[in-house]
Amino acid sequence: ANIELPTVEGFLSDRLWVHRMEQAFNALDSDGDLLVSLADVLLWVDNLEKLVNADDRKELATLREVAKRYGMAEGLSEEKITVYEYVIGVAKFAVKEFKSFQEGGIEETLSAKMTNAMMDVVAEPGFITAEGYKKLTSATNFDTKNYTECEPGKFTVTTQSAAETIFAQLGGADKIQRKVIIHSQVNFFLNTPSPDTRGLLGPRFELPKSGANIELPTVEGFLSDRLWVHRMEQAFNALDSDGDLLVSLA
């Protein structure tokens, strides 16, 4: 099929895709300093090692090697980077992932290999249980999400764990096929969710036309986004002319 090839600019121009990557950055930022490095990805392996028994640890060496390749492909190194640098790096990664998908199918993407390597530690061949998936989401700091994307461009707030959410969506099954998790992970990076993109990969994002039915932001929504709050704290610091941690109209 004649599919429009994605571009770095295309991914970066899709505000909902960028929001997804900011959420990924938040989960990756293990110490809350608003900076990430390759060490944060490798920490996932360390976290997972603490959650499994000795019999399951034989796959950890392979996972650590794949995790290193995965992090480096996203532009991570020993040096810490900001959310803006991270999102640009992941956009470049997503373009390469799409090419891998075109050439060899979903299993040839590094996202799929990383997901498979993690499931090799906690899951049986072909399937993963809710308990196993909870270990994965806990190890990667995705154990609790403050939003769920119920359909492209529409988000609902939830206090369910990521594992509870996805298993509930599948009718309460006690285990699901690995390929469901792999498809979800690859789709997280490659699908641009904004309504105006119509699900294509990497097209230019344009603001809705005047009068379009769009969800209005809320005070709670802004306050729940810690990167936005951090920006406002920086604005406060710039406004605080005398350094007394108080500001006024003056």
C-alpha cells in the first residue's frame, strides 16, 4: 500500500504524540530531577530483578543488553538530557522503527524486541498474566497512570494500574497473548493520535478549524501535569524580584 512515510517533523508537530512522549519521560525520570539518561532505562532491569525469583533471572542478561540498545536508539547516553532533547530523540527513533516495521514486520522493531525481552523474564511463551504485566509496569514506573487513552485524541483519568486497565479492556481475562502487549508498545511510538492526522504515521498536525468540537482544558488538567507546573514554578522564580519567595502585581 502507498503509505506516507513518517518524518521527525511530522511526529514533533503532533501535540498528542508529543504529550505521550512527555508521559514516557515522566516515567523514565526515576529521581524526579527532570533529566534522564541511559542509566534510567537500565534501572528498569534492576527494578525487575528485585521482583522476580532466581529461576526467572536467567533472561536478565539478555534484557540488559537489549535495554542498552533500546535506550541508545532513543538518543540516551551517560549524559543527562532534558525532556525536549528526549522527545526529539524519540521522534528520530520512531522514524527508524517505522522503517524496521516496513522491512521486517513488527517483530523487527526494537520496541518489540525490548518488550519481548522484558516479557521473557516474567511471562510464559506466547502469553503474559496480569501479575506478570504488573511486574513490568511497576519496574518501568508505569504501574499507575493518571490517564488512559480510550480512543485517538481522547483521554480519561484513571487510578487503575496500567495492568488492571488493559486487562479490564480485554474483558477481565487472566492472561493475554504477548502480541497484544507488543502491538500496544509499538503503536505507542508509531501512531500519531491527533484526530486531524486520521491515524496516519507522521503527517503534519494542524489546529482544528474554528468551531470544531474539541475538549476544553481544565484547572485540574493543568495542575496534574508536572512539567507544566515546573514551567510555572520557573516563571514564578523569574517574577520573584527580591527573592523572598513571594510575588505581587508590583
